[in-house]
Amino acid sequence: MTRTVPTLLEKCALPPDVSETLEGVVMMTALRVKEIRERQRKEGHFDCFGRAASGYCDQHQCIYHAECTSISLAMPELAAT
């Protein structure tokens, strides 16, 4: 059974004037990273979401893999948090 992951905009529905600004996107992304890392810890996994700064992750079975690697490449500063 495959679970679909809500997109960042679906998960963090903010008014368009906020979500269209760079600050809004950064804030929503940081909140998404925090939420997924908390979920990973709760489920007994490493809280590695968004930490593939090189763009490589060997956890291909992870439901967050595509989103994680794209966030990791776009915002490498989140990898250190």
C-alpha cells in the first residue's frame, strides 16, 4: 500500500500573499522539515529528512525520498538543523 505525501502547499495552506514570498516559502519548508523529522523519530526512524545535502540518499523505499532530495538540494542550510 502506497501512501501519498501532501505537497508543501497543501500541508501549510497560507494566504497567497504570504506563500508567494520567498520568506513564506522558506518558512513553510522549514515547518515541513520539522514535522517530517518529528514523524520519523516517532516511527523509530532516523530523522534524516532534508539532510541529503549532496543530493544523494540511499533510502529509496522512503515515502519522502523525492521531496527530501529536492529540498536538500534547494535548501542545504536545513541539513544542519
